[in-house]
Amino acid sequence: MTRWMKVAFKYVFLVIIIGALFAYAMFQGGFVSWYLFYSVITIIVLMMVVTLFPFKVKQIRRIISEEAVEVGGTVDVTVKVEKYPFQPFFFVRIFDELPGRLQQEDTPGALFFFSFQRTLSFTYTISNLKRGVYRFGEVKCKFGDLFGLLEVERTLQGDETEILVYPSFHYLRSLPPVAQQREREGQRNRTSLQEDRSLAGVRQYVPGDRLASINWKQTARSSDLMSKEFESFQGEGALLVYDSFSKKSNQPMFEQSIELATSLLATLMRRQSYARFYIRKDRWESITVHQSMIPALQALAYVEPNRQPIEAIDGVYRKWSGTHIYYVCAVLDQALLAACRTLQAQRVTMTICTVALKGTDPRVVSELESIGVKVVEIS
């Protein structure tokens, strides 16, 4: 039964009730019969007037328990509808319109009867959130008569509210290996070894540090291995690159690649307080990560799959000249191989990190390693 048929049936039913009461009053006669008839007519008229009366609100606000959470987190949302005084209604049902990716079987809402409160509010919980940005806007209201014969639905615009869901991450036991014997933190190639001898401090040994960089005096004083921190390394930071290219059938691996990029960045930041991060959306964007990972987490929360493969020639490659980069991606293909050849010409060494090599053309992996690019699978 269509919506219009339901509405027509309600009006026909209303006419039948009025006709039956009128016939009863005519045949029965007397004060009670006509009193019943006019009482019902009065109630029906009032119901129609209330239903047709415009339901206006001053403001619709949402209060979010957490505006930024990690994947799998839970958020409590409180919707407050502030209405004008003397807004008559028999009942009103208020529903919060969820963003498309949060659609549920039951739309969160609440039912209010004969309420004289200026503010109508209800709270609901969203759990097991997935990575992304969720924007809330509209609120739907349904109100009508006591018997549900007449019902009006209206859409009201509320304050725009946004929930940011960061990708989850974990710390890696060690950084992925590199193809050549050099520092793994993105330092530029040096021609003078004297620069490396400018000591800036010491830190705890991390797997992958050169044996020559171990400070044996500090190690003897403590129970842990200690490594030297050189002045020439300061300010260079680590260079992490994330390519958002993904195919339509590869969505799970795309999300896993984002988690891998976040985990690798967290591991790098654990070793030092500064890193450089590049992410490819419509174009390459550079983010400086200093002390806090929040800027990078925000970028990774907003990123969507890019259907265009990486360009073989790009101006940003010059900025990476002479460095070692950790390149995280979900797809290894011929386009990436061509870009790697260009980066090789710019004296860039690469470690490609991917979540799974299953389904990847082994010839691409073989050619990448033949030109000196290390390919590492991190599950």
C-alpha cells in the first residue's frame, strides 16, 4: 500500500466515523446523542488544526561525547530541540538523520506526548565506528493526532556536527629493513663523515642502529644499550610517504594500508619527535609532524581511495632527492615501478611497505628489487 493510499484511507475512515455519529444522533435523538456528536466533531477539528499548525523550533543542537575517536570507538550523541512556547502537539517523534555510512536498521529517535517543555532532548549511542568523517545535519519530526489518523513529517535543519574517526595503529617492533646500508630516518647523503661525528646526545638503542653509533660508556652505566644521537641528524627527520591509490575491489586492503602507515609513523615518532609525512590525495600534500601526530591522523581520517595510479614524473620527487623514504601503498603495479625508476634517478632510496603481496604480480616485485627497492610485507 502506497503512502497516498494510506492517507486516503485515513480520511475515508474519518468521514465514516463522522457519518456514523451523525446517523446515530439523528435516529437516537436526545441531548446525549447530539452532545456525543458535537464533542467528537470538536476533537477532530482540534486534531486537524494542531496537525496543520506549523511546528517551529528555535535551535537544534547536538552534544557529542567525543569529537575525535579511534576506529572501533563509541560516541554518545545528545540531540536537543529547543522549540518556541505554545507549540501545540499531541505527540511528536524526533529522529536524527545519520550519515550514509552510519545507517542502521532503527533510526535513533524519541517520542514525546503532550510535553510543555521548551527543550526536547534524547540521547543515543553509536558504537564500532569505522575510519572516516561523519557529518550530521538534518533532523526529522513526525507529529499528529491522538489516534494516528493524521500525521505530518517535516525535515528541520540542525547545527552541523562532525565526528572524526582516526585510524587505529600499533607500534612496530622494528623499522622495516632498507636495501642499502644507510641510516633509516630519511637523512640526506653525506660526503663528509666528519659531520656524523658531531654528537648531540644519546638515546636508547633501537634495532637497526649501526654498531659504530653505540655509546659504550653510557651502556656500561645502564642496563640497556645506548646509541649516539648526532647533530647532523637533527632537523632532517624521517620521510614517510603514503599513496592512496586503490582499486574498487580492494577496499579492505586500502583500510589496512592506512593502519600500516599510521603504525609506521607512530613507530618513527617514538624514536624522534620530528618527521615528514607526504600523502597523495588528488595531489601530494606535505605534513610536518612535530611532537604530535594529530595533523597526520586528521589527514589519514579524511583520505579516500584515489583511483588514479601514481605519476611516473612529478615535481614533488625533487624534494625527496637524496633521501630514503618509507613508501606505504595498497597496490604494487607498473605505474609504481615507473615512478620508482624516476626516483632512482633523483638518488632516492625506497622501502616499499605493503600489507599483503598476495595478488601482486611477482614480476613487479622482482623488478622493484632488481633496481634496489626493498619490498616489505607487514601484516
